[in-house]
Amino acid sequence: MFPALPGLVGLIGALFATPLSMQFMAQIFWHDVKGRWATDKSWSYRLHVYWALLVFVTGCFFTVGGTYGAVMDLIKATGSSPWTCADNSNSV
């Protein structure tokens, strides 16, 4: 019925689910521990900071890759670019 609907759901998921579930948690952690980098030299603290950095970078990769894949899926499903002024409603 709507061939572009799965691509649209994938695009929404790539743009919102990954940043809110991965990147936001790393940013919350950094906000909670800001200012401790110069004073806390323990290995567990540093490991947590680096882990949060890895989670944030992985979230960026998933967001960009998922968005690219969802846009390519939308283009393939509609047969044309989804952001043009052409009629891509398939109602004609």
C-alpha cells in the first residue's frame, strides 16, 4: 500500500532512536563527571570516560550510516528522489 513507509520508519529510527539511546547517555555521563578529569586519576574513572567516548562515537557512526541507508531505501522504494517537487505519490 505505502512502499516508502518502511524506509520512513527506518529514517525516523536512525535520526531519533540512536542519538536518544546511545549518545544522550554518554553526554549525561560527561555532564555528571565534568571537572573531575584533572583531579581523579583512577583507572576505573578513566575507563568509564573512554567507554562513554566509544559509545558516543559508535552512536555517531550508527546515526550517519542508518540515515544514509534509510535515504537510499526511500529512493529505491519510490523510484525517484523523495525530496523533489515531482509527483511521487504513485496515485496517477
